Amino acid sequence: MKQLPILWQRLVSNEGKTCDRCNATYLEMQRAIDTLRQSLLPLGIEPILDIKQLDEKSFKAEPLESNRIWIAGRPMEEWLGASVGSSPCCSVCGTSSECRTVELDGIAFETIPATLFLKAALVAASQLIQISSEAPG
């Protein structure tokens, strides 16, 4: 079975907490991964989710790295033709932190919805499907 690697990273504070938008993205991704597994199984593709924790020092150096998703080695927004933005976040990130958003079709998403993630993952998975060199006959 071919693997579709997915990496998601987010800030986890020294107290083990994350912000509301990262927590909501996590819940959306869990739903999406279940759907993705069912959809890709007949194609012989298995999504593999790896979750990376950013510490507070790393987050302060690069806050837009939190709540970031890579699919098959590429940022999710590349698969979608989306862009990255930022907006103020909450107390876990620091009240002055500008945290990552994904912008698509004029809409800025602070939480990555399952449908957006699924769309990107399906586009990426389509690259794993090999076309047979044999013509149907």
C-alpha cells in the first residue's frame, strides 16, 4: 500500500495547552483522516498523519509555523492554490501573536475545515495513482 504522508504542527505550551484554533483544526483533521482512509483504501493509498509539537521558543521565532499542514511533502496551500495570512490569536499563543491563516477564494480560515484539508489531500493522493502503461483492450 502506498503512503500519503501528512504532517501537522502546532504550538503546545509548557503547560501542555494549545490554542482554540489549533485544537479545532485537530478535531477537523481527525474527521477528515477517517473519511480520507475510507476513500483512499480502494486505491491502495493510506494516509499517515504525523503530529509535531512546537515549543514556545520555536513559536515565538516563527508563529506562522503553528497550525501548518504538509501533505506529501508540500504545504497544504500549494495543493489548493491558496495563500497564507495571519490574524490575532489567543492567550496560549500570546495576545500580541499573529497566527497562521489559510486564504482561499477571498476567505481566510483560522481553523482548517475538514473539507479544505480533504480537497488538498485528494489532489495530493491523485499524484500517487499510477497510470497503467497498458491500454484497455
